[in-house]
Amino acid sequence: MREPRQFCNRLDGKVAIVTGAGSQGSGEGVGTGKAMALLFAGEGAHVCLVDREAARAEDTRARIEAAGGEAFVVAADVTRDEDCRRIVDQTVERFGGVDILVNNVGIAGQQGDFGNFDEAAWEHMFFVNLKSAVLMCRHAVPAMIGRGGGAVVNISSIAGIMAHGTFAYGPSKAAMEHFSREVAVVYGRQGIRANTVAPGHIRTPLVAGLLPESLRETRRKVGPLGVEGDAWDVAYAALFLASDEARFVTGQQIAVDGGVTATGPMAAHSLIMER
Ligand SMILES: NC(=O)c1ccc[n+]([C@@H]2O[C@H](COP(=O)([O-])OP(=O)(O)OC[C@H]3O[C@@H](n4cnc5c(N)ncnc54)[C@H](O)[C@@H]3O)[C@@H](O)[C@H]2O)c1
């Protein structure tokens, strides 16, 4: 498995909150939140690991501590305002403040078709994918301002850039990207940067365990690089945006997608047809 081997203290002295820091699914590799938490801790950050399923985040904590890093777990549901407040309060109590917030929690599902439209499922997806980020920012941004500023990194999806046939997932991720821009503009003068990483076709344990090989083959072929990404690809982009190296970068989105969103339909056809 591809894992980071060298660290350069790029987040030395920083305190980070990563939501969805566990990993779900039975396939190989790690989920995005787990990869970011492990990478950030390797780069010197103290990390608050948030997950609704505490056992998933405990595994991340054990790996961080085994490598000499510092982290603790908060079992919380980030769609609940009181949970988001508790996450920030406990992080400030434990590590003295907050410098970085990664809003990684997200769920997929429900295709676009008004014939079987499920209003409750649609609302739930917006709660999990968008409202969670709003609530976390509501509590974390004032704490960051108290330290002179900080970085928000939101995890969206290329489904928020290109239509994927979903009325909930894609629009919720597009809204996430725009929310980042709003935070960047409203709080820029107070030292807050807010950016988005849009993952493309990423091989996480859930994907590796669920998707049929034929679909994974299409996912690989449809981009110029001809490969699926993994969670570390997303984590390295998030690391840059979270670090002081990105001090002049705000209100932006990086697609980590092997070039899929850069590929027009004729080129995609050629890529898929080639042997
Ligand atoms: N995997 C991909 O191919 C892919 C592609 C594009 C975008 N993304 C986005 O990346 C992010 C992470 O996806 P992943 O598949 O790597 O994650 P994952 O499914 O491996 O882990 C997500 C974690 O979030 C936790 N979680 C879910 N709802 C929660 C809630 N309400 N409160 C607290 N914790 C909660 C889960 O318990 C899980 O441990 C998501 O926002 C997803 O939309 C993933």
C-alpha cells in the first residue's frame, strides 16, 4: 500500500480538526479523512479526530500515537450544532486552540430521478454534506480568529463540478465549494483562508469493496492519467492548503482527479476506446 514515508514538519505547532477521521468499508487502503489525519499528524499537527463511529477514529488515533504523534477522538455527529460546539471546545481545552479545520464528512447516494424522489433523503444529504461544514465553521472559525487566523479545507467532489446524475450529492458538493468562497471573503481580513479539495475517482476501502471491476475500469480510463487516485492524493492537496505554504491561496478549489474534469467528451471517448 502507498503510504507517506517522509515528513517535513509542515504543520509543526498547528492544531487540526478532521471530521470523518475514521474510514469505512472493507477494501484495501484508507479513507480520505483517515489519510489526512495521519498525514497532518506526521507533519507535526496535533489532531482532533471526529467520527460518528468512535471505533473507526480510534484506529486512526492508535496509528498516530504509534508513530509518535498526538491525537484524540471525539465521537460526534457533525450534523448537530451542539456536537460541533463540543468538538471545538474539547479541542481548545486539549490543545489550546484551533488552526486548521477539515470538513471531510460526506455521504453519497440517491440518483437524479423525480419518479422516485425521496425528499427526506435529499434533505439528509444536504445536512451531512453541507450543513455539517457550516456548523463546524460556525464554532471553529471564531476559535481560529482568537489565534490570529487559520485554514478551512472543505472536501467536495468532482460531482459538484460535472453532473453525475444526482440531484442531491452533486448539488450539495457544488454548494460546499461556494460556501468555502463565502467564508474566504467574509473572514479573510481576520486571517481565515478557506479552500476546497474536489476528489475525483478515489480508491478508498468503501469503493474498493463495493464497485464492480467494470466500473472501476471506466473510472480509470476516463481520465488522461489512466489510473484511480487514492486517499493520499487528496491528503497531500489538503496538506498544502492547510499549511502556511498556501498563505496567499484562498477561495479556491483544487480538483484531485487525474485530469478527469479537464477532459472533453471527444477526448474521453478516445481514452475509453483505446486498448
Ligand atoms: N471516495 C471517493 O471516491 C470520493 C470521491 C469524491 C469525494 N469524496 C468525498 O470525500 C469525503 C470522504 O469520503 P471517504 O469515502 O474517503 O470517507 P469514508 O467513508 O471512508 O469515511 C467517512 C467517515 O465519516 C464518518 N461520518 C459519516 N457521517 C458522519 C457524521 N454525520 N458525523 C460524524 N462522522 C460521520 C463515517 O463514520 C466515516 O468513518 C466525503 O466528503 C466524500 O463525499 C470521496
